[in-house]
Amino acid sequence: MPNKKILDGIVNLYSDVFDGSAEDLLIKMKDKPKLLFNIALYGQKIVGFKIGYELDNNKFYSWLGGVDPDYRKRGIALTLIEQQHEYLRKNGYKVVQTKTMNKWRNMLILNIRNGFNIIETYTDDNGLQKIVLEKALLN
């Protein structure tokens, strides 16, 4: 886990981007194995984050990411994805998986443009349609 100041910045940005509860995010993080945090800073302010965790020795799940609305359209999300994938390659992962929803079209398009393939869609227990994507991490 990152230090308290960084974690607070991530949680605040998460709450702004997803209208989610900070407490819910912290509880969910505690159950995830081998969490990886990538962050984007402007001075001391966290303006973007990418969080993921290990599914198994070969597959990593890119779980959550967000960019402050005031800092979008500057390539921050792409840079965070590239940093995450480079780390994964260097650490032996072969595949990265993510999920999104149709309402997050910019993230869906960004993932497809960066080598992800849609492998499945499903409706979750809350009636939300999810899109599952995977990318092979080639050296």
C-alpha cells in the first residue's frame, strides 16, 4: 500500500471520478493480492491513478483507473497504462485483463487502441452490462 498521503489522494480522486465511497475502495483493496499502484502527479497533486492486482502468476487484472477531469486529454491515462504494462512484462506476466462498461466509452476505446481484445460480455448481479478485455503482453 502507498503511504497515507498518496493513498488519500488516490481515494479522493476515486471518489470524484466514480462517485464511490472511500471506505468501500479501502475495504476492496484489502482483499486484492499483489496490488500495483501507478500514479500521475502534477506537483504534489495526484491527477491520475491506475490500480491492478495479480490473478495468477501469468495474468494480471487492471482494476481501476481514473484521471482528474481538469487534466484529461493530456495522455495521462495512456501513460499510466504503458507504465503498468511495462512493469507487468518485466515481472513475467503474460496477459493483462480489464473490465469496463459501455458508459466508459473513452476507456473502452483507449483499451482497444492499445491492443486489448473484447473476449466476453455479461450482465452482473446488479443488471449492469460488463465488457471483459484482455491483452497479451509480448516482449
